[in-house]
Amino acid sequence: MKKTYAKSGKTCRVTFELPEQINAQEVSVVGEFNAWDKEANLLVKRKDGRFSGSLSLEVGKEYRYRFWVDDERWENDWDGEKYFTNEFGSEDSVIAV
């Protein structure tokens, strides 16, 4: 994942990526930043097979998130900064900006 902080220091543009090994047709990034809306932030499938997309997030916060894959399964970010056990007995990825 890549972070680019705004000059104002108030927001950070975060680029989320999932490698081609995920073997998927459609992926979205879902988390606290979009009220866990599976349709809000679809990632783009690149020519090399990876998925990526960027969001502007408020600085000074941590956000839990996951990837929703092919409208059937959850995946964590393999490059997540840390993980948080959720109420469903699995883990969410966490990013701090």
C-alpha cells in the first residue's frame, strides 16, 4: 500500500492493492472509512492482474478494512500494517494515517 500525504497535512491518499494471485474478477475495499459498504469503492483490475484503487482518508486515525472478493468472500490485506480481531471471529486489516 502506498500513502501520499496532502500538503495541508489533513488528508492522506492511500492506494490499496491486491496482487494477481487473488485470482478474482471483482474486488472492493471495504472498511470503517466507507461504513463497510461493499459497493462504495471498487478496485480496478490492472493489465498485470492486480487490483488497485485510491482513497483520501483523514489523518490521525486508524481504520479497519478488508477486501470483498467476487461478491462471496473476504480477504485481508497481505501488506496490512496490523490486524484487529473482529466480532465475527476473524481479523480485519488496519491502516494508520
